[in-house]
Amino acid sequence: RIETPQHPFSEKPDTRINGTIWVKPKVLCEVKFAMWTASGKVRHASYQGLRADKSPETIVKEEPKAMTSKKPDKNKAIKGVNISHAEREIFPEAHITKGELAEFYAEMDEHIMPGIKNRPISVVRCPGGIENQCFFQRSKGKGMPEHIYTIDIKHDGKTHDYLYVKNVTGLVELVQMGGIEMHPWGAQIDKIEKPDRIIFDLDPDEDIPFEAIKLAARDVKGRLDDLGLQSFLKCTGGKGLHVTAPIDRRHDWDTVKTFARNLAQQMVDDVPDAYTLNMSKKKRVGKIFIDYLRNDFASTAVMDYCVRARTGAAVAVPLEWDELDDLSAANQFSIRDVLARKKKKKLFIYPQIRQSLTKDILNAVQ
């Protein structure tokens, strides 16, 4: 749609251009490459996706600079936790430090903790920052601080230990240990076999326009509304959106998962060109994968106001449904944006509701 017959540069590029398809310079994309060549070109380039979180005017070619003396890292106490190397940039491109991440999570205490308190969690840890090795962790292991707890959970004859926290001090301790992303379960430890939320994760193929994902979120909401279930919206800080319906803790995982799958299957049956239940990237080309598997035992979903361990440091933000129209991307919110919304009292607060998967609802989506 943005193809142009002529190259958009002020001067003809000094390269072979036969067969090149030129486009109008309207979108910003991320490209991974091996090196700059002597003539100023990129070698072994590969397309990584579009970026909606930056302005093209801010993108410049980085040049090497002489190293200056580095200031020693300082420690900082946050919520009673000593954050070592608080000045270390864990998001180099966004210039966000370890201390700033800890401060953000501490500042968002009342909005984050209701969704992760006393729930098993998986943690994405990047001790050296996002440009170094990152890994998932769900067991406490040795050497973790006192406010990070562990619980043995038995399911289908197998027992495994899982992490959980009780308060924001534990959350800040996870940051001290290199934690960036937290992914809670859909159930609490006191009733681990009975989930209290249903999550539909709308995961699009890379070429799907965001407007189509927004339509899919409205579709899920409409179907839940028709069943008498109130739902809430969250942009994930990645590519997709979550639609979540809180429920009373009455049914087991299999019942909730089956309900979510049946509703997702109805969507696929109604609009097969738009949706798929096949998680294979090859099978979902041009479609939105409705990930109902978030409702399985030990599955997780990204924490509210979680800073994603990705370039740009986008934040997963719950939203009012009437904010969906103006949403431009699922990764459009930064830490600064969230704190500005908090100052203006624009952060979404989950209402206290009681609703359940009744027999009539379960029968309606068989």
C-alpha cells in the first residue's frame, strides 16, 4: 500500500537497485544486522518487525566515542531492599536502570500486587540486562531473599515447587535478583485447583494490522457480554491484547480451559479467515491466534503494569474499554506514560464483581 515507483532518497543510492521495491518512508522498522560495511551499508540484515514506540526523527546512526571514566555503581534502598548496582542500565536503548525499574514497581504497588499476591509466578530474569542472557525461573532455588516464598504444588501425581510473593517487598527483591517480567497464575495458592480468571490472549501474526486485533478484542467482549460475563482489557506490552473475565473459584482448570476453548472455537467457526486455534506460526499466517491455553494448570499471563524485557521497555497496561478506540499499539505505553496516567488518576481500577460459569453459560458454548 505504500509502494512508490521511485526511490525516496535525495540522491540515488550507490548500490545495485535492480528489482528493489521502494516504499514511502512512513513506517519505522527494526533491523538486526552483523555490521556496517566500509561503504556505509548493513551486512546480513534481517527484518525484526515494525516499531510503534519511537519517532523516526529520533533514530540516528550511532558512532563510536572515546570511553569516559565510569562512575561507580551505587546501591539504593527501595521498600527496605538494598538494590545493588542501581545505576546499571538494564534497558540500554531506553536508558532505564535497575534502580528505576525497582522504583516503578514500588510506585505501582497498589495496582500490581492485587494481581500477583499469593499466586505462583514465573519470572523472566536478566541479571545483565536485556541485551545479555535472560531466562525463566519458577522455583526459588538457593540464595533468594526472605520475602520471596516457595510452595510445593501437587497435580496429577507430580509435585513441583513454585515462587510467590506476599507483598511489594518481595516484588522489589525479584528486581534485585535481576527479575524484570513477572507472570502470575490464574489461581491463588490457597485454592490452587480453582482458577479465578479466564484469559483470552489475542496473539496476531506479524502482518496483522493492529485495528484487526482491536476488533478481535471487541468480538471476545461481545461474546462474553452475551453470556452475562463482564470482562476487562489489557495491552500486553507486546503485539497482542488480553481480554480477562474474573470468575468465582468454583470450577477446576479443565472446566475453565474447556469453556475458553469452546468459545474460541466458536469464533474460529464464525470467522475462519480471521482466527485460528493453531499456535504454529506457519499455520497462523494472516490470522490471530486465540490463545485459550492461558487457562491451563501452571500457565501464566503477564502481570499488570509489567515492564517487558524487550527493546523499548514497553509496559503491560490494563485499560478501560472506551480507551480501545484510541489505542495505537499494544506496546505504546512506557514507564513515563504510566506514571503520568497515575498522576492524572487515569489508571484503570478493577471493580469488585461476582460472576461465575453457570450451567447455562457452560452449555451455551459446548
